[in-house]
Amino acid sequence: MSTEESDDESADSRSRPYDPAADHPYPDERLNEVLSVLDADEEVAAYLEAQNVNPVKRKRYNDHGIKHIEIVRNRALQLYELLKRDDVQFNGATQQGLEEADEPVIIALAAVLHDIGHVVHRDAHPYYSIPLAADVMDRILPEFYDIPEQVRVKGEVLHAILCHHTEEEPLTLEAGVVRVADALDMERGRSRVPYEQGGRGINTVSSQAIERVSLRANEDCAVLIEIEMNNAAGVFQVDNLLKAKVNDSGLEGHLRIVALNTRTSDDRIVERIEL
């Protein structure tokens, strides 16, 4: 098996694909319908491919294309499910007078569209994503909602897109889920292309050190996030990037994050860190 095939299989495994036929602790029919439309949308597919050019090909940064979006979407829905199973109450859709069924729709739409602003520029991309995502939703949402609900769902999705950027504070748990899920795509497959092209920035090198990220239920809190790394460089991904996204996400009290250095030599700088 080639290295590329191995990395791709690892990516498929770690993304924990959302299963529309599974039993979920929330109404999922509307989510499944929206995901079906998104997956078949030609414009969305074009954005997800084109948005990777500026960060990867031009700036030698980590992946922000189709695979990144697939992983973020799946991890966001996995986070949402674990939180719902722990009876965590979400506020975004509720405060807009929307239904519980709209919570995962907001999360999924934001996860899919949060990075399309990269087609304009890597710098300040969340702000460029806002008008582009709004145009996409103006086409898609009328199939599922009347005008008042379209406005409310669109507003909540745009809020979540904006707040995946650490400069902005999430005001809803839906936005917090998208923000944290974005940071959870940190494993080494994400940085393969820039690394092979000679990129040695801290984001690329630290991502190369992360072997696996897993999410599961925990006795002490709703979600245990376990991160396996083979090198102390991975601490940057955990203590800088992930921590920054978790802070002010609204999810701090619901998450336990543990990172383990799996390297077996005696000269390990870091054995374990917990946030």
C-alpha cells in the first residue's frame, strides 16, 4: 500500500462519517435532506476545491479543501451528538424560535461553508466567507424553509462561520461546536502536501506529530477528546490552536481534552498534557 493510500484511509477513518441511517438523539430528517442537497450541489463542490489553492498551493499551509470540510462536518456532528446525549441544551436555534431539528442543520451548513472565503484570500477568510456563504444559502434554504425561517437559519449559520475565527466570540453553542470541530482536524494527513513541498512552518510540523484524534462519551463530562502524538511538536496543535478555539466557545465545561505522547524513547519532553 502506498503512503498516499494509507494517509487517505486514515483520513476516512478519523473523520467518523455521519451516518444518516443511524439512530440519533435528535430529529435528523431535515439534516439528512439538507446534507443530500449540499453533497449534490455543483457550486458548493467547486468552492470546496477552489478554496484550497490559496492556503495550500500559494502559502504552503495545511489543507482547507474537500477533505478538511468532510472531517470538520463529521466531527461537528459527532460533537453535537455526544453533547445531546448528555442533555446539553443548545441556544442558537431556540432563541430564534426555530426547532430542535434546525440545530444540526445550522451546524452542518456552517461546517461545510466556513472556509469558502479562502477563494479570496487566506488572510481574513472568515469575513470573505460571509457574503459567499449567504449567496449559497439564498439558493438552498428556500427548498426547506419559508422566508422568516430562512432569515433566521442563515443568520445563525453566518454567526457560526464568523466565530470559527478566534477573533470573534461565539454566542451560541452551535457556533461553539463548529469552532472546536475546525480545530480537531489536526492529524498528520492534513499537512502532508505542504510538508512534501518543503513547508516547515509550525502549523505543518506540529500537525505532522499528531497521529490520531478520537471523541467519545466520558463519565466526567459530555465529551472526552483524546489526542495521540509522536513528538512534542504536537503540543502546539493542542495548547495553542485547539485551546484557543475551545476558549470562549461555550463548551469549556463539557469537554475534557487529553493529549498523550506515544513515543516510547526515554528522552520524551512531554508525556501527557490535559486541558
